[in-house]
Amino acid sequence: MALASLLRSIPSHRTLRRPIVSPYTLALVAVLTLPFLLAVPFLNEPFEKDEGTYATVARGLLDGQLPYRDLFDHKPPLVYVWYAVSFLLFGEYVWAPRVLAALSWSATAALVWVLVARYRGEAAALASSMLLAAFSGIVLLQANANTEIFTVLPLVGSLYAFARALQGRDVRWFLAAGVLGGAAALTKQVAVTNMIALSVLLLLSHRTEIGVVVRGLAWMTAGALVTLGVALVPFVLTSSMGDFFYATVHYNQLYSGTLSLHDRLVFALRNLPYSVNAALLPIALVIAALWDMRARRRDLFDQLSVLSLVAACAGTVLSGFFFPHYFVVLLPFTAILGGPLLVMKAANLRQQPVLLALLLVTAGFTLAANLPAFMASSPEARHAVKFPAIGQAARENSSGEVAEAIRSLSRPGDTIYNYGRETQLYFYADREAAIPQLYDRVFWLDPATLPEAMGALQAKPPKIIVDTANHAEPKPAIKTFPDALGELLAARYELVKEFPYADIYLLQAP
């Protein structure tokens, strides 16, 4: 009897043929791990100057300093929180925010799976999430650990919550859509356009149900205001709302609001070809999906996907600069549109030669454009491939050497000042900024800030002043400084080290 019972407990050959892990589980593992695997070659890539600013402000935040008041930048406050979280989790290393960015992208791909599965089925969900995971390898868009990477997770979360709210008319989902949309906008301001798009769709889809529209808009607005209110608490408690408003509203109006139509066209002609070359496959998928959509009856999910993509495009265009990393925020919506298209056409793809050729050619171009960055021999070489602008990669690649010289000439507790835009020097050198203005652009956009800043430098001279502005391309024939800074350098400082992209001035005894 015992032997018979034992034999019955042994799995049959049919049972053994069943996969231990389902294909969808394996696919989910791939979706979650692929963005990290594609990020590994770039984890120790030198900081791009925007990343250097976020890292410097985030470390100051952990040391008790307040963004905008103590360390000036013009991005929304949550991007510094993302960086600070990465430092708390992994330590204050260059690779820490890149790891968190990869994890954020993986979570976004998983959320896309959940969203598309609800409305287009598991196969389409798998295709969309795999596309988004693979899109993290479009490194020529220069995403790195920039604001867009951290924006897409709450942005797609807001889209999912809004879709659930429309389907079930549950005000809690409208509230969640507002909270997550607010979090996205507090990571990158232009995400506000997506909140506007959701509101427009609610008005259009339920224009005969005034009660639903009013409740939906009210709860979404309440959710966004809750997020904003929480973010403002530190500034209210420290009476720093003026600093917050100046940096995130007024300065941003100076930064992009004063661009002329000619300026915007110049930026578009300069940056758009590079971005299109880097991401031909997502563009082709969007074109094919929209072309296919014209011939069939569109449902609410189609409208939601297309309107979200249009809103993200509008936010990118409104900035006026067209930097490659701005377009990263479009990738989740291209994947949401592209996945169902691929599944729908998969059965007879060979019978559609135009679509097949479009996908193969654009996939080939996208791979060929981005592969050299992966194949480069060092983090600095990969950085040079990703940032081909004249002088940018060379300056950022040499920042570590400049920072090492700063450390050797100063001690912990000494302050430094970088006259220029290489804000990563503060982080690399592990030295505190002497004045809140981490870079010089603010002086030229708002000259009223210059006298106070120069007065602070003269009243309490930093141990080291680093000039990186006079090494911009094209180089000026004669080094130029604001009068007050030039006088301070002549009276109190000695030029002790010269690098191809930086001059280091050391404070002398009075």
C-alpha cells in the first residue's frame, strides 16, 4: 500500500511536460530586468551637467539645505527628491540615480502591461511592455537620469487611474489620477499638458453627463492640489515660498518664455534630426498605429492613448528647446499604441509588405544609431558618443580630474564657486557651493540677481573659484568676468591650475 501511494505521488510524463514557469511570468521577468541590463554599460558614465545639478541639490537637501533658497535651480522639487532617495538607498555615487532611473523605467513597463492588458488583452500587453523595456536602449536620446525618466512612472500611473475612473466612475480613481498627475508635473512641469488632456477627454466623452464631469474634474483637481500642498510644506514652514515661485515659475518664463519664433526654429532644426535618427522605430510604430486606426472604429482607449501622446508632444514643443531627452516622455505612449498594432498584424504581417519593410528598416536604423554607444570602450567614450555637441562631452569627461584638483587644494568645510555651467564639480569635489547660484545662466537671464551674488562672494570669498565659462565653444578671445568677480579674482586669488576646460583660482591670504 505504501509503495502504491508513493507511485501515485510521482508526476506523470504529461505533468512533467508542463512548464515550471509560465511564459507570461518569464516575459514579465524580462520586462523588469531588460531596462537595468541596458543601463549597466552607462551606470558609471560621467554626469551630464543637468544631472550634476540635481545631484548637488539632492545632497544639499540631505544635509538640511532647501532647494531654490540655498541651492538655486529651476526644476520642480520632486526631481531632487528622486535623487536624494537614490543616495539614501545606494550611497552618494554617480551610478545611484541611474539605478533608480532603470528601476523606475522597469516599473513603468510593468504598469503599461497592466494598463494595456485591461483593454487590449495579455498578448498586446506583453508586446507594449516589451517595446517600452527595449526603448530604454535608445540611449542617443540622452535620458540618463534626467527628469523625464522619473516623470513617466507617475504619468502612466495617472493615465491608468483615469482609465479606471472612466470605466467604473469611481471618484477614488479620479483622485488617484490627480495625485499621480501632480507628482508627474512636480517632477517635470510640462506633464501638466497631460493633465489638461485627461480633463478635455472627460469633458468630450461625458458631455451629456454633467454630474460625472463635475465630480471627475473636482476629484482630479483635489488630488493634484494635495500633491502640490505636500510638496510646498517645507517652503511654507521656512517662509521660502518666494524662492519657490521665483525659481519654478518666474525663472522658467525667462528661460523659455522669451524665446522668439526664430530661436525655436533654430533649436528644432538643430535637435530634431538627431532625435529622429535615434528613435526611428518608435516614430514608425506611431505612424503605423495611427494609419491603421483611421480605418476602424476608435474606442475610448484609442482616444485616451492618442490624446496622451499628443499632450506629451505639446509639452515637449512648448518648451522651445527640443533637447533629445525631452522626447523620452513620449516613449510610453508609443509603446501603448505600438503593442496592440503588432499583435493585430502579427498573423498576416508577411502579407503587408509596406508595414513589414517599415518596421524592419526603422528597427535596423535605430539599432545602428544606438549600438556604437554600447560598443564604446569606456564610460567616457560612451558619453562622447551620446553627447556629440562640440565640447560638451570633453568638458564633462574631464570634470573628475578638475574635481580631484579642487579636493587637493581645499579641505572639507571649504566652499567653492563654479563660474560657468559645470555644476557636477560641486558633487564630484564634495565641496559646498559658496552662493545659491550654482551656475551663471541666471545672471544673464535675470541681471538683477548679479549684484547680490557678487556681493556675497566678496563678503565671504570661497576657498576656490573655478572658471569654466571662458572655455565654452567658441572660446572668447579675452577672458570675461562680471566686474565684481574680476576685481575679486585680481585682488584675492591666484591662478594655480589650468585645464583644457577649467581654470582653478585659489584664495590667497589677505
